[in-house]
Amino acid sequence: MAELVDSIELAVFERLIDVGKLLERRADRATREHTGIKYTQYEVLIRLRNAGGELRMTELAKKLVSTPSGLTYQLAQLEKAGLAERVIAPGDERGVLARITEQGRALLREVSQAQNDMIVEASIAPLTREQVEQAHRILGALQLHLRGEETGGLIPEDLAP
């Protein structure tokens, strides 16, 4: 049985939860304002783009920390908007791939500066460069522990500035 957490450990946990919710709320507001879609849908497009354009639905749900039914709903909304599509995986009739469309890629290009500005304002500007790098390492260690891999910030070479 684990020892009881002390007050600073409890505060770290509570702050991580709080900051995560605040960032997600801000990201959703900015994304809706600039794209008309929810941040959860925008994140689907980002994950697909960063994976080279397509992923199996099961893998995408895992990366998004989403339920299969939740992802199916988000993808259906993206399909209606012409931003993504579902296709049968080659050689596997039961496997389904989620794929970003050219219209989805165009949307990401169009809003990239607005998203960049929101990210800087919400999470980078209040910190020093050293704090940003420390946060990157600390959050990566938590991801590795909880998810089994570090994710985030993986911009495909052809999209890097």
C-alpha cells in the first residue's frame, strides 16, 4: 500500500488536473472561433496529419485517450464537414482507417498561426525557456508512465517551420 501523499504532492496532482481543464477549455474556445469545429475534432485532424494522414481507428482512439464510440462520433462530425473520412484497411476487411482529407489539411494550414498564438499566450509566454524545457521533461515522464510513450510536439518534417 502506497504512503499517503503529502500536501505538495496533492497540490501537484490537483494543479495538473486544473491546468489541463483550463488549457482544454481555452483551446476549444479558440478552435471553435477559428474553425467552427470542436477542439476534440481539431485534435483528431492533428493526430491524423502527424501520423502521415491516416491511422487505424483503434490506434487513433488510444492516442486521443478516447473511447471507440466517442471517436466514432467525432469522426462522423468531421466526415460531415468533409475534413476526414473512414475507409476499410487494405487487406483487413474488419479494420477501419481514419484519414484526413485535403480539405482537413487545408483547414489546419489556415488556422496554424491562430493556434500557434493561442498556445504561446496560454502556456508558453508566462514561463521562462528553462521552465518550458523542465515542463516538457516532467510531463513527458508522466506520459511515459501513464501512456507508455511520450507524445506531443511531433511536427512532420514537411510541416516544420
